Amino acid sequence: MRLRCAVLDDFQGVATTVADWTPLSDRVEVVTYTEHFATEDELAAALADADIVVTLRERVPFPASLLNRLPRLRLLIASGMRNSVIDYAAARANGVTLCGTESSSTPPVELTWALLLGLARGIVAENDALRSNGPWQSTVGADLHGRRLGLLGLGKIGSRVARVGLAFGMHVTAWSQNLTKERAEEVGVEPAPSKEDLLSTADFVSVHLALSDRTRGLLGAAELSLLKPTAYLINTSRAAIVDQDALLTALHEARIAGAAVDVFDTEPLPPNHPMRTAPRLLATPHLGYVSRANYERYYGQAVEAVEAYLAGTPIRLLG
């Protein structure tokens, strides 16, 4: 009897085409779900007969309450090697092996710049106007060369975003709670004296911090009020780092020139969510990690993890 492997949130229907699952075909039945399960009850029902689950990033929480309802589950594979929504202790208590996959930082770096450039040059508004016979040239683009790019976080992704900013001729500053002068100099950017200084002087602010107790709500109403009215905010990291209500207020009251976000407090975004209609907002449906190369890595290594588990030698263990 073959084991059952459930692949969650395969929105594009590519999980079984970007990777070769045939080495498992005689031992594992793969079932993919292209729709998100909105409640724990729906998820528990769908996974009741699953021995293996492949979950995408941190979109689906696996708390103890869910894991306790999945007695057949033996292997849980998450894309990426960091996952804050899986209860590791509960998984171990239920005899579930946790594995992860590698994840490239290249796609979120590239999306960050797509969003920043889209904001700066009004790409979406101008494209919509052109296609609907609207006004010819209705926006005035914001220059990058000579402007100040402020980065919150200078890790793997932030440092690569910084180098692109330098290539555009921008003045790049960075801040994080642990940033050292040596690290900033290594990347070739200026360390900001404080978070407040970075926010008040930057023309573009881009968030590249991991979500933690220290960074949750890091940018609230008081911090957003420091931004210049001509400044733009870009967040491709985690929604909870920026107070969502405060951001919506800043956009509606034109306190900042605009924002671009790829992450939300609820994903997928509900149809009536205020982020869908907010002015001065360029939004994408969490595309930061979504690229062919990353999907090939995620699902290809998921196959490897299943093979290793069946052979008794799990690889890339989480926790």
C-alpha cells in the first residue's frame, strides 16, 4: 500500500511538473491542493489520511492542535530551512519528522527592485492608462540616482539589495539592532546612527529583517510619521514588521508618497481586505520566493527528503 503525500498551496499547479516524482511512484501517491484551506478543520479533514505533507514556506500553521489531529502524519517537509509556524515540540511528540529545503535569496532581491522601480516610475498606473486610452503621461517619476535608500536589515537579502542601489548611484544607509560598522563597510554602505535617522532621511525605505519578538511592529504609527511625504516604503519581508493599520492610514492620508508590499497579515488576502483598495499602494501576492528556479529547488529537494526518509536517513532536518 502506497503512502499518501499531500502538497499544500500549489497555487500554480507546478509541484509535480518542476520536479521528477517518478522515483517515488511505486511507493508514494502524490496529491496536490491548489486552493488554500482557510480553517484548521478544513485542513485536518484534507490531511486525515496523509502520511507525508509538503507545505509552502510559512503560509500554513501546524500548531499542536492540528498535529494532534493527524495520527497518520510521519513526515512534514517545509520549503526553506526556517519555519516559525510549526510547533516543533508537538511534531516530535507526535512522531513527525521535520525536514526543510534550501531557498534562494535571489528571487526576493529581484522582486524588491521590481516593486521599488514600479513605485518610482508609476509603471502600473501608466500601463493601465495606456491600455484604457487614458491620459498620456500622467505621473512624474521619482529619481533613484543621488537619492537615499534606507535598508532595515543588511543580511543575505538586504546586502544584495544594497549593491543594486549602489549600482544605481544611490546613497545607501542601513540599520538593524545588530548591525556593526564593520558589516556596513563590508557591503559598502553607511550605517545609520539610529532607526529614526534612517527613516527620516531616506527617500526609499526597504524592509529586510526576519520576524521576531524584537521586530514585530517595528514600524508603527510613530515610526511611519518620520518618513518624508515624498518617501516610499517597500516591504518584501514579513507583514507583521509594519503595523498594517498605521500603514493604511499613512497611505489614505497621503503622509507618504507610496508603498509596495508583497506580504500581508492574512494570506491569501481576503476579497474585502482594505489592502486591495488602498491608494498609493503597489501590492503583489507574496511573490518574493516564487520563481521557477526556487520551485525546482523546493519540490526537487522535497522528493529527495521523501526518498531519504523512506531509506531511513532523513536529510535537512528542521529544529
